[in-house]
Amino acid sequence: QPLFFSLQTKLEAAMKVQLEILSSLLSCKANQNNFKKFWDTFDIVDKRFAAKAVETPTNILMILANELDYSIRCHLASNTSTPASILAKLASETEWIRSGVAGNPSTPRDIIVKLFNDISPMVRNAATKNTSVMQEMFVNPSTSKQYNLKFGILKQC
């Protein structure tokens, strides 16, 4: 088992280096063709890793948000480094993706409030377990007056 963890750690380190290279290629307009060539070498597993890694640069997360693969967007929805603009977009996707957004502590409060009233019980349940909103309610009593706890689901009053 230690060999597995050692190998996994090395693979994660190598992936982080690749992400840094991608980010620098993307930030330089002269390197757009090089970026495309390098990005095309990433398979679905690499992209999933990038989508869930909190170290992934924002410009790469923006590209991943446009991937067609459902699992990549699921990982993005749960990644605490995903920008609010991407989370807002993901908040209107499938039930599983909305659930990831609802449970993400980095999701802005206005999106969480929207997801409290989602049609899906799974999404509403994830929103009620969002630690950042719960923490805000206890730290800021005026915020808690905006919510009504009923049947285990927080709803905006």
C-alpha cells in the first residue's frame, strides 16, 4: 500500500506541473497554438483531476467549465476554487451538478438561497448542509432571520 500512495503522490505532482504549464501557455496569446496542442494531450482522467484539484489555475477551470463530459462539471461544482461565475452557470445544470454547487462552501449565498428552493430534494439537502451558510447564520444573527427552518429544509422567508 505505501508503494501505491507514493506512486499516486508522484502522479499528482506531475499533474500539477502540467497544469502550471497549461496556465502559463494560456496566459500568453503567442502560445495559443501550443496551449491547444498540450491541452489535446490531456485525457478524460487528467481533466477530471484538474477539475477537482483546488490548485488548478482559474483560467484552466474556465476552460473545464465548457467540457461536455458530465463528470468534469460535477468535479468543478464541488471544487472550492471554482470561481463564482462558473458556479452560477453550473447551478442550472443537472441535479447531480446542482447538488455539488449547493454543497460547495465557496458558492455565493444568493446561489445557495436559490438552491434551497430547488425542485430536487437532493439539491435542497445539499444546500442545508452547506457549512458556509450555516456558519454565517450562527455568526451573523441578522442573516438567520432571513431563513425559516421547516422540515429540515432551509427556505428563504
